[in-house]
Amino acid sequence: MDNKKTEVEKQSDFTPMMQQYFDVKNQYNDCILMYRLGDFYEMFFDDAKTVSKELDLTLTGRACGQDERAPMCGVPFHSAEGYIARLVAKGHKVAICEQTEDPALAKGLVKREVIRLITPGTVIEPAMLDESANSFIASVYRDAFYAGLCACDVSTGETFATVISGKDLGQKLINEIGRFSPKEVLLSETASADKAFVSFLQDKLSSHIEVLTAERYERCACETLIKEHFADSFDNLVNSDSDVLLKTVGGLLSYLHETQKNTLSHIDKLQFYNKNSYMELDYNARRNLELTSTMRSGEKKGSLLWVLDNTATAAGARLIRQWIEKPLLKVSEIHERLFAVSSFTEHRIESEDLLKIFRSLCDIERISARLVYGTANSRDLKALSQVICRLPEIKAILSSLGNSYLSKISLDIDELKDVYDLIESSITDDPPFSVREGGMIKNGFSQEVDDLRDLLNGGASKLAEIEQREKERTGIPKLKVGYNSVFGYYIEITKSFASQVPEDYIR
């Protein structure tokens, strides 16, 4: 914006805090910057005006070193999730700028930096997601003969990739990406040149579009990223029809690493498929068949998914939606799935037992993602523990059904006993929602935490104990331990006992 450019040019005239704000904002001009000040995320200038309008919040002002106050709008950091959800739903990208050092220890201005970018396709917060549907971000790279497509659900770690070729490449790409209905699509400059495809993404799928520069798709850089992240899948990508898939996946990883600013260790498996894996259905056919939503209202009710979805878990609801969107073609895989279903119908008691267990489980896929991001709370950990404690029962039931496919699933389940023991030994049975509330760590787990808790709960007695100890050590009967807001805690001694003050006391 023109006004902001003028403000940036005159940064020396701004307060130190506002100069720091501009240093960060200049790196994220295409985002709404949520800038942490104490217990609030504040937005300034055009960001403040945008958020005030979009969320119907009061626009205020803050002294910034200029004659006019800086337009400002803020939200409490502990309840920011709902505000962010509304901004992202409207197509905005949000940069979260946090304090990266303790204000009590900071010398001068507290250091701040952006810890994460939240975009329409990289949401992991439960309040922003439909638990029964995946939330995909897709990447598309094209050359003259091939198109690569990679779709990733950051909230679960699921990642799919394929190569498309042949006549009517643009229409085939529309049909394939329609299976995923991505919230956000990353396009190479060549892919963005297909106006019909871009129009489909915007008008039919309501996808947010990001056109990435050619540097994102540099082959050597993409190879390095994929080898580091998807080592087991690298050979499949190299042996595919074209290097477009390598560039497609590499471009996506580059974007995710830049925006999410963490290891993305939960995105650990790339599922490569080709056009012979699933039945080809064009977008209009799937829409007319009302596979996952009705034509009239766009709702799940009345669709094929609504009829078939009797799943007991959020992960199961997402999986059956994927199965309906991508019908199998290989007879062997169809039989494998049908025989597994038959095993359940033939063992009613075991099936009912398994169903009862599943109904009690939380969404372990999305909790795992929040653990990687460091946003999981203590209740998430306890919910994870409750899932883990049921894993031995699940394994036993699956292995008892006499089906090779289910037996293989049973063998692949890690019982995670070490994780269960750690959570159960450290987290209280009824933990608080927020870490700020305290009381999440069990007594006896950490001596340091126990000592700090004793100070918090018995501070007065601890001071009295210190005072009595020092009186006995120094022989000064009128020694006192006190506190004020200027000096903090201190030891007070009258001048008449100055000669008895120990050498280790500092005035």
C-alpha cells in the first residue's frame, strides 16, 4: 500500500517496538501479521483495518512515534483460534509472530519472530476443521506433455501423488484434483496459464491459489528435499513417467517447510498411485452421482456417503469418504476389502466389541499432528493415552478374525507402551485445558516442578523457614526477610548488627 511504503521509509521516526513490527511485516507483506504483545495478538495499519472489517472488531490506535496514532486491532491470544479460523475461511493468510524470549529476562525490546504461517490449506486447529473430511493442500506442476499432482492433508499427514498425461490433459487434471477438493492449491507458472483450470479451482472448488516461482521447482533442490523427507518413496518418483512429479512434490515440501517452520515429521509416507489404481470419473459425473454431497444443497445428507457412512471414528469417516471418491479397479484389492468385511459380519461378537472400543477413541491422527506442531495440550495427551491403552485389545480382536488382511494390520500396530507409560506417569488424571492454568504435572514426576509447586502453595512458610535459618546462621535476632515491588525479595538487617553481616550477603 502506498501509505505503508511511506511509513516504512520513515521507520527511524517510529518507536522501537513499531520498528520491530515493520522488520517482521516487511517479510510477510501478503499475510495478516498477528503480533504478540503481552496477552494479545495485535494488528496494525492496513492489517488492523482489514481485521476490524472482516471480524467486526473495534479499531483503536496506538502511539507509534508519529503525529497520528497507528490504527490497531487486537484479539486475546488464548482465544485467537476462532478469529484466525474466520480469517482463513475468508481466504486470508495469517502469520503468527510470537515473543521468543522471556520478557523478564529481556534486555530492551523482547525478541519476536514468526513461528508459523496459517493458510487455507495448512490448518491443523480442531475448531477450523471438519473432523469427517480431509483438508488438503495440493501442488500442481505442468510441462507440455505431463501434469504432476500431489495432495497433502497437513492435519493428518496423508499425502498422495500421481502423474497425468495424454490428450485433454487440462480436463483430466480437473477430474483428478476434484477428488481432493483442496482448500489451497500451489501452481507452477505453467499450470497457472491454464485459465480453465484456474477458473475451476476458484469457481467450483473455492480453492485459494498460490502461484510459486520457478525456483521452487528447481530439480536438484526438489530431489534433496524429497530424499530427506520421503526417502522410501524417492525411487517411485524417479521411475515415474516424467520429472514433473518430482518437481510437484518438491515444490509442495518447499512451501510447507517455509510456512510451517517445523520438521513435519508426521508427514512421513507418500502414497504414489497411477490412473489404473482407481475408476476414472469426471467431475460432473461425480457431482451428478451425488457421491459425497447433493446437487441441490451441497450437503452430505442425501448423498451416497450419507447412506454408507456408519463409521465410529473421525479417521474412519475420512477414510470412507476417500474410498467413495476413489473406487478401486484392481480385482485383488476389491476382494481383499470384501473378505475383510465378511470376516466382521461372520464374527458379530468380536465386531461389536471392536465397535465399542472405536466409539471411545479420539482423533489420534490429528492429535499426532498437533504434537509435532507443539500445539497439543495436556488433555490431548490424556486422550492419546486412552487410545494407546486400547491398542492391545484392538490387535487381539483383529488377529482372531482369521483374515490375512486384518492380521497384517494387527501386526503393524505398535502398542506404544513407552509413550503410554510416560503420559500416565507425568500428566494428572484430570488435566487443565491450558498450560497457563497449571496443575498438569503429577506430584513426584519432577523434583524441580514439585519444589516450585511447594513454593507457590506454601510461599509464606518457606520465607519464614529461610528467615529462621539465616537468623541461626548469622546470630542476628532481628534479621527479617521481606519483599517489595522494587527490589523483590530481600534480607533486612539493622545498622546495629552491620558488623555481623556474612561476606556472602550482597547489598
